[in-house]
Amino acid sequence: MYNNPRFGFKIDGYNNELLELAYDLGQRLLPAFQNSKTGIPYPRVNLRYGVPKSETRETCTAGAGTLILEFGVLSRLMNDTKFENVARRALFSIWNRRTDLDLVGNVINIQTGQWIHTAASTGAGIDSFYEYLLKAYVLFGESEYLHIFNEAYSAVLRYIRDETGYLYRNVNILNGGLMSAWVDSLSAYFPGLQVLAGDLDNAIKSHLFYYNIWRKYRALPERFNFHLRNVEIASYPLRPEFIESTYFLYRATKDPFYLHVGEMVLEDLQSYARVECGFASVKDVLTKKLEGRMESFALSETFKYLYLLFDTENVFNKLDDNFVFTTEAHIFPLTAQYWKKTWKHKDNFTCSAYKNPKKLASSILERPDADIARELVGFEEMSLPFLDPYGYCEAPQADPLILDVSYGEAPDSDGQL
């Protein structure tokens, strides 16, 4: 990026020192893959001594399956295939252990390949596994990643998405049965991934679910129980996922509704999270009590996506190219010279423009089903009627009309037939 004229960034005298440091770091991470019978890496490695003898053999799907972008780019820039090879093996090793429903679990044993935690979801422990399958295709152009993503995404829509189409649950990987009645804040990234996949209708609906949670609490709690319609874990450490999806939906639709959402988030954060030295994590979204800490992702992701949402003239908002944001919102471009020579792409990279049949102003909230998400969250507004979450019709308010109905011959004056 530093010497790429497309971005207007250049450091005088820079001679790939950061790339050399990245290569050194990659070398120190490689022991995590050694001595693993499945190729799935240990979750932690000592950068000087390798994997500690006491290190656990259990790792989450997201942790082991979210390496292909960073390792793939490093391999191509350094012309050293070993990093990409181990990341690919880990990714495919996880996918090859999917169930008959094409679902992957949350925690796996790296030596036996057995699932330890058998819940499938789009949230914590699995989230970026789906993200990197699609982004690996966008960045590297290899159709194998897209094929796996399409199979995985179809399973998500069939088994993880609930019957309303607005929320994505935790289900058993063996039978698709519900395992818990909560969603976590990390899963709010998923509408943004759906945008990247071209599934705008589902992206709009799933985003509305988190939008109404935010409206209800002026933040996004770590866990929300959709059965009780209440907070399950009340903290909000300024996570970026909801803002990330808002950004991607605005870029895809140009609907000003998403600018209003960004403004709402920014005003709320300024109102209750702004402190003298920055922005503080929220310990309790109900009381707005704060913690004396600010996570690094608040700057690297949360405020970056907010900035890009409003900075419409930013160079990255004008690119039509195979660049991606990593799961930590770092920008990865990869020019054609680094694609594999055996790959030939028949399609172009231009997405068709989003065409909204309704007028743009507040069009999302004018959808006939938009308030269903409000009902699922239990967000009450006095000016709006109750809506059935399984239909578009307003519940009747008047008492039903009761009629006496009799069948057969009419009775005589004595009441006899």
C-alpha cells in the first residue's frame, strides 16, 4: 500500500521494513501448526519458544479458520508458499469435518478433529470463518473458496436463520435444533457479509434486528435473549460489528437511512461513552455505567467504519477492485501480479447497482415488514401499533362480533320444533 499510487500513500525511504517484520512474525507463528494431526493450529504460541507444553488442544472455529487472508497475502508478497499452505489446510480441515447439514461447530479438538462444542451460529467462535471464506475469493479470485462459502451460507439460511428471517440462532450441528435463545453482539457483522455476498434483502432484515436492539438500549449488549426480549449480558465494549454492517449497507444501497443509523450511533456514543481521555467501554447498557478501559478495536474498527460511512469521497469508497477489510478492519488490496498464474477469471468485479423501487428517503423503514424486527426485540413505541412477528397485519383492536346461529327448522311459539 505504501508505494501504490491508487491510494495516495507513500513513506519516503520506506524499503519494505514492515513486510520483513511481518515475515519474521509469520515464521514465529508457524510452530502452532506443527505436531497437529489435523493441521488445525494450536490457539496460542510463544513467539520465542513455540507451543507451550501445557497448551490446550481445543480451539474455536473462528480462531483456526481466520488465517487465510493474512497468511495468503504474506506468502504472495514474499513468494513463500508455506504460510498460505498451512492456513489453507487448517481452513479445509475444519470444513471437511462439517456435519451432514453442512454446519460447523464452535470448538474443535485439533488432534482428533472431534467437535467439542456442537453449536452452530453466525456469532462468537465461528463468525469470521464465514467471513474469510468469501473474502478469500474476493481477494485471491479462487473459486474454491466461493464454492465452500455458498454451501456454508445455504446451510446458515436453512438451519440457523429463524422463521421470521430476521435473526440467526445457535443450533445443534447434527439436527439443527435450537441450543440457546440468545444472539451476541459479534453476530451483528453478518449483515455486512451478506452485502458482500449480494444478498441485500436478508442483509437489510438482519440489520434491522440489531438496529432495534440499539434503539432499545442505545447500545448493543454482548448478549440479547430473543425469547425473553431482554439483555442477557449487559456490557458493550464499543464493538464495531453493527457499525460495520451499517457501513456496508450504505455503500451498497446509498439509502440515507443508514446515515441516520450512523448518526444515531455517534450521538449515543458521544452522549454516554465519551470521557476525558477517549471513549470508555460500557459496563451496563441499562445503567450506562462505564469501565475504565477502551479496547483497541474502538479506534481500529468502530470509529474507522463510522468515519468511512460519512466520508463519501474517501479513496476506499471509490474503488471497484478486489480489496477487502480484514476481520480487524485492516485494508488488504492485492493487485493482479500476485494472483496465481493458473487462475483465469471470466467475470468482472463490478457489482450491479442497487435499485430500490421505493423513494430513497427513509425507504428501509417504509418496508411493510420493517417493524417486525421491532416486535422481535420488544422495543415499544407509543406511536406505532403492535405487529405480529409472523405477518404484516396489525392485530385487531375491536372486540369480535358474536352472533347466535341455529340450524334446522324454526321453533313454534311454544319453542317446539
